[in-house]
Amino acid sequence: MRRRGSSRGAGWVLLWGAGLVLACGVGSPPKDGQAQPGSEPAERIVAIAPGVTEMLFVLGLGDRVVGVGDYARWPAEAAGKPKLGGLFDSRLEAIASLNPDLAILLPSEERLRAHLEKMGVEVLTVRSETLADVEEMAFLIGERCGVEEASVAFLETWDRELTPRGPPQSTRVLLSVTREPGRMADVLVGGPDTFLHELIGRLGAVNVMADAKVSYPQVGLEEIIVRQPEVVIELQASPGNYESLSLDWDRLAGEVPLAEVCVKVVAGDHVLIPGPRLTRLYRELEEALLECAAVSE
């Protein structure tokens, strides 16, 4: 079975519904927060992060999940579970009332971890920064909860659906993360050491922000001009009509020294959640790049 580092990657972004929580440079998961070999399979599980919740349901553990974070949206069964708050406002009394025997948390939830351990709740810490982290998450949850076969099956499908799509090409891509329409200043973009960077690389394209000093830099129009992207992918955390995002780039034509840009919007409640649905995002990114390639021919 694989362990951390069996795939490519490093970095983290997690969507909490309406906004983003960025955590860069966090340390390794606390060793004393990990489940010990031989522990009985957990029967009452809580998780706050949407990606962790989604993994629990994908591995067939939904009936053991007794509480989730406020921003759990998928699957529908998860959305119907008792809500326990978010990263900064987790409701301890609500969690305690559910009498969990296991909480699965991210390193950024260290404060909640400390409270839960004082309450006698076991905590399993997992990471979700990269593709390799999501793989390890599946392995650790499967191991701790006694569903190793389900985690193996998931990882086999994961590997198959995230197969690299051929040799690297020269297409230069800018990944815009939930930009506000009409605003071209302080644009949050996907940089190095992120699952977005890894997915684009597997598709053979080049992330124009690959040499940024942080995983999710905020850049202005001047920086974008310097980078000269050929494709801009606007990632939006919820479905909607985002035609205005493309119009923003059209208005720039002739006003700034920026080559013609193909703009594609990829929207949905899955696009910024590092979890099992990254395979869907991968397919959507591939489709966007293929459509831009067809336009340029």
C-alpha cells in the first residue's frame, strides 16, 4: 500500500463554501494525533473539512458519519448530517452531543484537535494539499476505519482517471481562483506546490505562475501581462452565469500589451475542494484546454 510521497506534489487550498482558507507551510500532522495500529474501527465519525467528508462517503463510511462542517455539500447524504461549524467557528458543544469516537481533521484544525483530545475524542490528522496527500488520506482513513479494500479500489480508479495526458506542451495557463467579475487587481491564482498546478502539469500545459514564491499568490494586471498566458481558466466555487469574467478579458484587448487569450470558466462546488472529486475537475480542465486548442487552430 502506498504512503506519503508515492505521487507528485506539495501545497494546499481548501474551499469553505463562500470563501477560501489558505494554509501554507503547515508542519507535518502531529504523530500523537494519529490512530494507533490495532484500534477498533470507528463507528461515530465527525469531520469539518468538505474534502475529508467527501472521502468518508466515497469510501462507504457515510452511515458512520454523525456530523459534518457547515460547508459540506456533496453527496446529498452529507449535506443532511448535523452541521458542526467551520474552521474558525467549530461548535464544540454540538460535537460533544454527538458522542463521536473519531474526528478526522486537517493540520490547520490544530485548535479543534486540542479541544477534542481533552474531551477524550480520538483525532486522526490528514492532509489535503496535493494529489499525493489525497491519496494518503484515502489510505489512512481506510486503514483506521477498517475499509482497506474500499480505499484500494478508490486509489485504483483515482490513478486511472488521473493518468497524464501525454508529453508536455507549451500552452501557458493562468489559473484564476474565484475572481470577482470586473476586478483585475489582487487576483488570487494557483501557483506551485498545489493540486491545481499538478493537474495542469499532468495535462501537458505550463502554469505561468509555476515560479511564484507562494502557493496562491495575489497578482495584479501588470504581473499577468508579464506572464503572457495563452489560456486563462477562471475557477468558480459555485455554478452560475459567469459570462462577465470572459468579458473582462475581452475589454483588455487593444488596451494592454497582452496576447490574445482564450478564457474558460470551470464552475461547481467541487473545483476548489481537494478530495475525491478532483478527478472530475481534471476532466473539466482537459476539456477547457482542448476547446482553446481548437479555437487557436
